[in-house]
Amino acid sequence: MTSSMRSLNWKFSQVFGERHPGEKVEEIDIISAVEFESRGDYLATGDHGGRVVLFERTNGKDYQLRSRKELEHTDSSVTSHPLYSYKTEFQSHEIEFDYLKSLEIGEKINKLRWCASSNNSLFILSTNDRTIKLWKVSDHKVKKIIEMDSNAYISSENALLSEKSFLTDQSIQSVPNGYHLEWITKRPKSTFPTYKESPKMMFKFGECASSRCRRVYSHAHDYNINSISINSDCETFLSADDLRINMWNLEVGNQCFNIIDLKPLDMEDLVEVITSAEFHPAYCNLLAYSSSRGFIRLVDMRQSALCDQNARILQDREAHGSRSFFTEIAASISDIKFAKDGRHILTRDYMNLKLWDLHMESSPIVSFKIHEFLRPKLSELYNGDFIFDKFDCCLSRDGCHFATGTYSNTFKVFCHDGGHTDGTRLEASKNPNRVSHTQECQKNAGLLTIFARGLHWRGHENSRFDSSDCDLDSKLIHLAWHPTTNLIACATKCSLYMYHAESEHF
Amino acid sequence: MAATDEPLYPIAVLIDELKNEDIQLRLNSIRKLSTIARALGEERTRKELIPFLNENNDDDDEVLLAMAEELGVFMPYVGGVGYAHVLLPPLETLCTVEETCVRDKAVESLCRIGAQMKESDLVGWFAPLVKRLATGEWFTSRVSSCGLFHIAYPSAPDQLKAELRSIYGQLCQDDMPMVRRAAASNLGKFAATVEPSHLKTDIMSMFEDLTQDDQDSVRLLAVEGCAALGKLLESQDCIAHILPVIVNFSQDKSWRVRYMVANQLYELCEAVGSEATRIDLVPAYVRLLRDNEAEVRIAAAGKVTKFCQILSPELAIQHILPCVKELSSDSSQHVRSALASVIMGMAPILGKDATIEQLLPIFLSLLKDEFPDVRLNIISKLDQVNQVIGIDLLSQSLLPAIVELAEDRHWRVRLAIIEYIPLLASQLGVGFFDDKLGSLCMQWLEDKVFSIREAAANNLKRLAEEFGPDWAMQHIIPQVLEKINNPHYLYRMTILQAISLLAPVLGADITCQKLLPVVISLSKDRVPNIKFNVAKVLQSLVPIVGQSVVEATIRPCLIELSEDPDVDVRYFAGQALQACDQVMVSG
């Protein structure tokens, strides 16, 4: 191996909501979405109970605020990986009942997306099956009057207005009785030369995050929403359900525009559904959506208002070698992600992770097999509905490393270095590298495929499928890559594990 | 002091409410800020109330919006123009909040205050504020700053002016598309204050940047800038700089940009002014009328009349009319509908000959359109075309269209056509109406949908007004009264309603002879709903018929009804009897 390509050495970083052995997991606590904020300073998770939990980076945040001296001391290569702490949580969605259709709409969070933040407030879009909501999370500084001499006169400019001083004198005495909480503003300090803040000495500032639902985007989807994506114009976003994609303005909750409608006049004619959709990271007019048939369609919204004509179809023609009922189901794409460069798309279907170059429509530039040993067992996986599991995928900032989840609480990280297609297998636990040793035989099988592509089928048929090898109930569906550094957050049931890696050169 | 001590207690309550947990109380209090300020006096308002408001800006949007609005008219309470700058800090804070409507209101209030401020204060206070906002850390403040430059600029000294221009240039290239959008939509206002020499250099280069922005949403707004800038530039500069941009925009890759051009080309034409430029823009407009995207064609078709108004009839006939012909058979019903709603306006522009030769076939084909909205849009503008070619030519094709609409499956379509019947009647004249439309009007009285029956009754009243009582006696009354024996009580009710509407139009004689007996006979109806409606109708007839008739016919009938077993019938009969008594007294 003389490849100069970097490989990553993954280490456990943090865990939230770790499960003790034998501890029962409540359905509502299962994590259903994981998403980093665009700078990676925050991380949000959504769960089956409709809650959104936010984590805040505790180290190396806010580069602007750090002094130059401090920056000089912390050489960039030495900078420690991000660490997070719990910040706040809120109930985003509740169970609803659609009386027109006699249908219960679950509170499960399907997707989370961060909007551009402003004024130290965070904005998050969250969606369940039908309704998208825009949440604002902001820090309030809590001014606490902890101790005050009752004789002391507050000589603030605001004395008059500060504490009920219009009423009788006794109100002043009432202040020391208990501390009085008051919301005051947190604002950029340098902005106002004309106005000085009231004396701080008597106040203790604490921080408290509050969440408010700013807008609700509802009544636009007849089917379950699977994706939301914010446009690079920071003004619009899309929401996709099984058959339609709608465009919204972030400021307008009661109106949206349908841009893609796959619904045939006769539902009998339905051949595919939309499984995932995302806007191009830079071009405001491009969006990609994937289908249950394994196609990725690229749409140019400049061409027409209703984007039924796709600009491009990316379709893996090679993959249709051996067709069967099950391989067609397994071909369904569960997640697509644009790389930061905007030229590559990462997709995940049931068996593979594929990287596409938008300039090459006929096949992916590289394809990684996730759990090839399951292939002979597709019919059993179908019977247990496992074949419909929708695994996320994610990729690093440089677009060279990719990760996706699989069963047995594991996820795999791959590296695009041409021909080197077996990834690192990591278990979501405090000791992530354990599995890579125990599953040595599997790795060998993987290596075999590189050297003898044609043979691997037979090789696998011979290999035993023992369900004890693979814990189908412990699936790792949701994961996200930190936008700037090599840190992966992945969710298993109700636990959120984070792993970081420093690149090493071979 | 005594004067300010007295109202202190209520003021204290208001101030306390500014901090109340209940948002409604806070809102009320903010709405009464002027009262608070008056009570505090100018000095304390400046020194205490305003700083307090400035600190209190972490509230709900509704409260902040109200505050932004109040502060815009707060100048008298802080001591007049001389102290206007005191109001700037709280508004500056409000310019940075996340909610767009609050920021917009704060900008509006700042502009209002700035427009009254003294020149020296603008330089000393306002311009620094604009600069701070424009270089703020968060995009929200930069967005707000874009709307303030046109206030700060005129009174600034040269050096500051140059600085402001360069800051605006930076905003036009901001990383955040929201800021560039704000810069694009405010460029026209700012440009209007900039000296012509800088206009051609600085502003035009900013404008060029914006017109080439990657984000469609920015280019969209730059389209609007074309018109604003076009008005500021001299004609030859306009032709050199704005015209190529408009032509480019009309061929933009994004249909949204083309849509904007289609919507505004008419204004753009006005802006670029000269006849020659208009001729240059005709091909651009023709392209838009033939655009691939239906939305663009809809926008373009909707402006066809306005556009033709600024062209010579020859140009319109030569270039636009062929497109109109194509659009009349466009594949999109919405395009045809948009065309149908304005095409009538073209008749006066083109003149009688061209209208009959060219436009009439288009009208007729639109009148036969399979989509009801298209037909309705033509019919609704019938008076315009009548002025040019007369109704005779149209009536042949008009009638089938009307009949079809009158029987349309969708009741809203039927409703729409009923509402045009009086217009049609006045245009078509009595003769035509009697033959063709009279039976339709009767048919609607027995429609399955209540709204249609109601509209039909109203329609009869309007027809009676149009053609007079004699005509109504002949053509309406007999048919209406015939229907009174309909087995379904809801239809009988419609007739009752029609009678009560017609009576005031037809006058006492006809009412007494024809209508009243029918109403009286209905008082024996087996359905109580009919009976109490009879009572109501009788009440409405009381002022119309003479007092002797009231006493002889109406009162006995009502008395009978007032002893009805049904409580509602008794109630309304009682009401009607009271009305009779009142007339007696006043008479």
C-alpha cells in the first residue's frame, strides 16, 4: 500500500443518553434525526417523541471572540476535536389527528435542518410526517438580583423604570426579599456608543435558552414528508413527500408551490416514489431527488415552474445485472447528500453507498458495499421489513470520506482513494474499533471482492449467514458528519455517540 | 411638578404593564407609549423611557412591531426635531431583530424621523447609525441598513458620501443573499439621491453586479431596479446601460426573472422613454409572449393591452397581434384566461377595422373556449367591445357561450354568469334578451344550489330596474308566480324572496294586484318556514302598499298567523304586526 491517501483513525469522543445493558428503551426516546449546524457549533437531534434536543460545542467555538494571542497558542493542527454539551430541548411536534382522513399523524421528527442564524438566535426547521415548523432558539440573559442593601439607592438611569418605583416605598423593600427575575436583552455590545448599560455589579448574568415556534408550514402534504432542504438563497426551502416536492418561502407559512408531482392520474400506474430530496449547496436553481427505483434526478428550476422535466438522470446501469424482486426493493435510495463542492452526490441504497459525479450519469464513480453478507438473505430481510430500513449517509468536508450505518450498532467509514473500497467498521460504543477485529473474516471477504469481482458472489453464497453475527434490531440509521472537522455523530436507539479522527499518513 | 404628579399612578400601571407577563397587557401599554411620554414630560422621556425601551427589546414580535411603529411618531414627546436623535438607539436595535416585519417597520420609522432631522444631526447621528448597521456582524442589521442610505446620503459631506457609496457597493456584494436582495430592492431609492456623475459610475457598477448575481432571487429584484434607474438616467445613457440589461433579462435562464420582466416590461418601457427604445423592446416582449414557460406567458398576456397602449397601432398590429392570436389557442388555460381578461381593451387601441378583421375572430374563439374562466373573462368586459364593434356582430356567438355557462356544472361559474346578466341585458337590449335569455333567468330560480337561486331572485330585481315595471309585468311576473306551486318548499321560498325584492321596484299597484294575493295564499302553506317568511315578506310590503290595503288584507292575515301553532311563525307575525302599528301611528 503506497497510497498517499489519508486514512482516518477513529476514536471515541462522547456519548449522550448512553444505555446501560438491559435497560429498556422507550419507543419515544429513539432518535430519528441528527443534524449539525452549518459551522458545527451546534448539533440537533430529533426523536420519535417529537422532541428536538440541542447540543452546543463547548470548545473552540466563536473564533471571532478568541483573542489573537489565544489563537496563536492553539495551533490549528493541534486544536482539539469539538466537544459538545447539552444545551436545551423543546417539544417540536405532538400527535395530531387528521379528521378528514381519520388518520393519526405521529409526532416523530423525520428531518431537521438548520437555517442561517442571526443575532445569536438559532433557527431550526423540523418536520414530522405532515407539518414543518420553524423554531427559534435564543439565549436570554437572566438578570438576577442576588443581594442588595435595602438602603442603597439604585442610581441607574433606569431607576424610575427599573423596579416599580412609582408605587410606594415598600416596593423597594420588597426587592431584597427574593431575587427578581427579569428578561433583558442580549445584544452586540459595541453597537451603542450613546447608551451605557446599567451597573452590572448587582446583577448576575445567567443564560437560559428559550424556544419559540416562529412559523408553521402545514396542509401541503398528502403523504409522509421525507426530506426538507434549505436553498442557498436562504429564502426558500423544499419539502418532499412520497409523490410531491413543494417550495416554501421561509417567511410564508400558508402558501407553497408545487414543483414536482409524480402522482399519476391512476394510482395503479405508480411506478416509483420520491425517497429523498436536496438542494444544491451553491446553485439556487438545482435540486436533486432520489427515487425508489434507484434513480437520482437532477432538476433545474430555472427551466419551468413545474419541474417534471429532469435535467439529468443518474442511474447505475451496471447494477441491474441480476434482477430479482428483492434487488429492486433494495435499489431504493434512502438518502442523498451533495458534497460541499456541489459536483458530487453521495447516495445510500439498502446494500451500497455510492458516490456520483454529476458529470457522469451512467454509473457512480465509486460504490461501497455495506453489508454484502446480507445479500443471500434478502427474502428474510423482506419478511421482517428490514429491507425497508432507510439508512442515512454523510460525507466529510473534503468530500473524500463517507460514512453510513448498518446493523449490529455499527457504521462504516470509507475513503475515496481509487480501488480501496473496504471501509473501517466501527461499533457505536465506547470502544468503536472492537468489531473490526472480531469480524476479520468479513473483512477478508470484502477484500476478495476487490481482487476478484466476479467471484465474490459465489464466495458469499458459501459463507454462512448466522443471524447471531448480525443484530438486525440494533440498527444504526442516523448519523451526521461535522461540517468542518472529522467528527461523526451517530444515533443508536436513544443514544448519541460521537467519534473523532485525526488523519494519519501511511 | 404638580401637573406631572397627578397622573402618575395610571402611568405607573402602564409602565408596570410594559413588563407584565401577559403579552396583551404589554401590547396595550406600548400602544399607549405616547400617553406615558406625555405624563413623564420630555426630559424624563428622553432620559428614562427611551433607554428603558432600548433595553426592553427582547420581547415578542408583536410588541416589538408596535414599539417600532410608535417610535416613528415619537418625536414630539422627546422635545421635537432637536432631540430626534434620542429615538435612534432603540430603533437601531429593532433594525437588528430576526423578524422581518419588525425590521421593516423600524426602518420605516427611522426614515420618517430621518426625513425631519436637521442636516447636522443627520451627519452626526444618522449617518454613523447607517454605517454601524451596514457593517454589523449579523445579516439582519446589514439588510436593514440598505433601506436607510437614501436618508443619510443627501446631507452628508463629500467624503462621507463617498464612504456611503462604497459601503453600499460592499452590501451589493455581501456573502449573504438576503443582504444583496435588500441592496437590490433599495438601489433605486438610493440612486435617486446620488449625484448624476456618481450615478453613471458607482451606482451603475453596483447595478451591473446585481444583474449578474448567481442567485435568481437577487436578479429578480434587479429587474425592478431597471425601471427606477431608467427614470434617473438621461435618455442616451439609458439606451446604453439599461436597455441591454432589460433585453438580457428577457432572455434570462431563469423563468422567474423572465416572469418579472414580463410583468414589468410596460413600466420599463415608460422608463426608457423614447419611441425608439420602445421599438427595441418589442422583440423582447414578443419573445416573452412566446416563452416556453406558461407562467411567463400568463404574465406577458396579462399586460398585452397596457403594452399596446404605448405602441403605435401599426406596431401593435404588426408584431403583437400575431402573438395574441397564438395565445388565444395556447395550451395553458391560464394563459388563455389571462388573455381573455385584457384582450377587450385592445379594441379601442386597434380601431374598428382591425378589431373586426383581426380581433373579433379571437374573441369568438375565446368565447367558445372549453375552460369557463376564459369565457367569463370575455363576457365580463363585453361593454368595452360593444363600444367598438356593436353587439350585433357578437351576439350570434355570444348566446351559445352564455347558455353553456348558465348550465355549467360548477355553481360558481353559474353564479358568475348570473352576475353579468344585467350588464348583458343593458348591452343586448330588450328584444334580444326576451328571446334568448328570459327563460334562463327563470331556470335559475329552480337551481339546486341556494346561492344560485338567491342570485337569480336578485337578478330579476335588477332586470326589472333595467327594463321597467311594464316589461316586468309581461315577462317576469307571470312566470315567477307560476312557480309558486312548486312541490318543494325551498323553491317556494325562493319565489317569496323574489316577490319581496320585486315589490319595491314594481310599485304599489302591481304589488297589490299581483303579488300580494300570492303571498297571502302562501300563509296557508303547510310548511311553517314558508309561513314565517310570509310574515316577514308582509312586513316588508307594509311601506309599499297603501294603508287601506294593510288594514284590509295584510293585518287579518298576520293576525291569523300570530295564532299559529308554530312558535317561530307566531314570533315573526308579531313582529310584522308591530310594524303595521308603527306605520299606523306615523301615518
